[in-house]
Amino acid sequence: RKEVEQDPGPFNVPEGATVAFNCTYSNSASQSFFWYRQDCRKEPKLLMSVYSSGNEDGRFTAQLNRASQYISLLIRDSKLSDSATYLCVVTVGGSYIPTFGRGTSLIVHP
Amino acid sequence: SQTIHQWPATLVQPVGSPLSLECTVEGTSNPNLYWYRQAAGRGLQLLFYSVGIGQISSEVPQNLSASRPQDRQFILSSKKLLLSDSGFYLCAANTITPNTGELFFGEGSRLTVL
């Protein structure tokens, strides 16, 4: 079983739709969780950190479920510019090594 | 805030030729440094990481090597490139203090081995 798993998609949604991605992790000692966005042929950039209490930034909401060992990303009112690959990143407590999921591809169409 | 400079941005190299990719970090001291590779349509594979000058840990066996001659300089090298070395190479850093766990990436180096 991979340490961090994501559905690769693509998720194909119309503008204005709400879309959600999940990411599961295998190590219960995981402590830090992030969502990154990667545009085609570009470097990943931090979208948001994921806190135990959940967090929201505009149209984006991230949640952590420690019991079931997954994090989620919800995007409301999708824009064409949201089209990208969304990477889940998990770091085990005390480790120097962030582990990336393979990413979920989102395509928002008119 | 941190800035990661990485070069060259693009290179095309013949099989068997050497490689040197360089990465420098601004805006922080004593960062953890990482080299990742991303093959076309694939996820990020960690190649090397470093927690200090001269300290290199390798995650996968390969014909690549890494060095950290200065606190904020990280170099990826190969003596003889293979076709399978083609990919998008990303240098990344995160801070020790504060230890937020957030990774900052350079803009990447796209390598094509022919």
C-alpha cells in the first residue's frame, strides 16, 4: 500500500460546480498535511495547510479526518483557472521527508 | 520569505554525458533541502535530501549524486546520463525555524536525455 494515495482523475467539471478530492495516508504518525497545486510544466505551489480543525480560504476548504486517515479538499464555484493537478503532501512526525501523492487532475470547462 | 533559484531551466543532453543542476536558497538559514524528479504524467519522486552542509541522504539507488557544499546550495550531478534520467527536476527547501513543514520549490529544470 502506498503511503499517500490519491485518485488521479481527471475530474472534469463545469464552471460553477463544487468538486471534492480525497487523499488517504497510511502512517498514523503523520502530523503535517498540505494541499499543493501544480500547473502543467510548472513547480508545485502551496495551496493550503490542513489543520486538525479544518480550514477555509475563500472557495477552498480543507479537512482532516485522523480516525479514517484522510484529508480532503473542497472547491466551490469552480473557475476555469482552477484547472490544475492537486497534490496531497503528508509528513510523519519527526521525519524530514514530506511524502507526495501522485496528484489529482482537475479540468474545469465552460 | 524564501526564494529558490534553480538552473538551468531546460537542457537537452546526450546519453553518457555529465549533468550538473544547481539550486540556491535565499531568505532562510540552515534549511532542509530536497531534490525531486517528476517523470511525465507521474508524481514527485524524492531523490535526495540534506539536513546540513555535507549531509546527503539518498532515497533511491541511481546513477545520480547530490552535494551540499554550502548551507544554501544544493547540487545534483551525474557522471553519465541514462535515457531514464529524463524528467522534471525540482529543488525544494523547508525551514527549520519556524518548522511549518511547508516546502518551497524552485521553478524546475527540465532534462531531456537523447
